[in-house]
Amino acid sequence: MRSTPYSQWAPFANRENLEKLLSAVDIHYLYLGNLLGGHIEGLDSNKKSERLKAYDSIRGEEYFTRGINMLLSEIDKHRTCILCSEEDPAACHRRLLVGSSIATHGVQVLHIRGDGRLQSEEDPWKEEHKIDRSQVSFF
């Protein structure tokens, strides 16, 4: 879901290479970075408050809604993975923008951390808001 799916550090994850790798093991690849990517021209990505405000605006855009609907359609048909190179979901646009949007449709969002463990969607939220796990329940 990268707006610009190319990396000099991880060329295997470049759009064409990743599509070939996945196809070789019979995994369908669908590029939606043009609709759901997090790159916003002119935005200082280091300022979280600016990013979150921009994400709120993006959620109201027709192209974003179309991308979410396409993703939800894929989720209905297949087990789905949204790729990201950000290890910490609390800092990941896919979680802040896309994950939060599909979660409102009843989709369970899990994050695969660098050590291989799965983290539920509420865990980064609780960490962000400095809330003790026992204080909040998610349904």
C-alpha cells in the first residue's frame, strides 16, 4: 500500500519484484497505494498532529472510500495482508489511516511485529494513549 512502492534498501519489496515473488507462490498481489497510500505532498510527516489531521481529511475523499471498498471486497474473498516496513504499528500510516478505517467495518486487524508476535489493534492504541490494558475493553 505504499504510494511509492520502491526501496533502495529492500529491492525485493519494489512493486514489480514483490508481485513476481508473491505470484511464484500463488499469492495474489493487488496494488492500492494510489488510493490508500500515506504520502501526502507538502506535509511534515514528523508532526503527528498534522498527519492525523490530514488523515481525517483523506478519509472523506472519494478515492480513499473507493480504495477501502476494494480492500474490503478482497478481505471478503481472501486472507489479506497489508504490507508495511514500519515495525511499530503506532507510527504506521497503514494502521492510523487504513487499519482504523477497515476496523470500523468489523475487520479484525492484527500487526506482525519484528519479533514475529501478533499484536491486536487495541494494543498500539493503548500504548499511544498511555492506558493500562486493564482499563479498556474493545468489542
